[in-house]
Amino acid sequence: MMVVFFDTGTAAAHAADATEHVADAVEHSSSGGMPQLDFATFPSQIFWLAIAFGLLYLALDRFLIPRIGGVIEERKDRIADDLDIAAGKKAEADEAMMAYDKNLADARAKANFIAAENRTVLDGQLAEESAAQEAELDKTAAKAEKKIAKARSDAMKHVEDIALDVAADLVATLGGIKSDPKKLQKAMDAARSGSAAS
């Protein structure tokens, strides 16, 4: 069995020192407020701020800014390439539009020329057919006039015969006289020539 002897005087001195340190710490923390605003620590804070700023500046200058600059340059190049491609496509579209307009104008001019040519041909054919039909109609009209004239003369002969028969019947009925057809013909010719003279 082991026996340990404590020196009560030394232990009491250590306890008193510890209590004093705790009281100093409590007094120090309650009197100063925020440690960043304690004027006693300003030089060390400025020193560490300069070191942190320098390290941050080196990190930005060596790693981050070149990467960001590279991304920006790459994006500028891509945008410039896209704009060049778009300008080329626009020029191609403009050329295609001009070619389309030219082809459309050529097609319209050709269609107008063909229509005028067809109109001229059709007008000529129509004039020929009209002339042929008019000539045929003139022939038919001349034939019809001849037939009408013949029919009129035939009708007039029959009318004269009928008139002579009617006159003979009238004379026979009214006067009771049998008339001579030759005498009636002479009387009718005389009456006709007298009416033509007057």
C-alpha cells in the first residue's frame, strides 16, 4: 500500500493562482467588448489581414482570374464565330431570295410572252374561222334569197292564176257571164301597167 502525502500549502497556492487567472479572464472579457475592436490586438489583426489578403490576391491572380479570362475569351470567340456564321447564312439567304425574285420575274415575263403569242395565234384562227363562216353565211343567204325570189315569183304566178280564177268566178256570179280567161289576163295586165305608170 502506498501512502501519498499532500502539501496543503502548495495546493492552496495553486488554487489561489487558478482563481486569480479565472477572475482576470472574466474581467478582461467583460470589459473589452468585441475582441476585433480591442486596440491592443490591432497590430496582429492588421498583420494577419495583410497575409490573408496577399494569399487571396495570389490565388485570384494565379488561378481564378486566368480561368475566368479564358472562359470569357472562349465565349467571345464563340459569339464572334456564331455572328460570322449568321452573317454568312444571311448573305446566302439574300442571294437565294434575289435568285428567286429573278426566276419569278423571268417566269412572269415568259408567261406573258407565251400568253401574247397564243392570243395572237388564237386571234388569227378566230379571224379565219369568222371569215369562213361569214362567207358560208353569205353563200347560204344568197341561196336563200334566190329561193325566196323564185318562191315569190312562183307565188305571184299562182296569185295571178288565183286572181284570174276569182275574177272569172266573180264575173260569172255577179254578171252571170262566162268570161274568157285571155280577156281577163289582158285586163289584168292593163290594170297592172296602169298602176305601175301612176
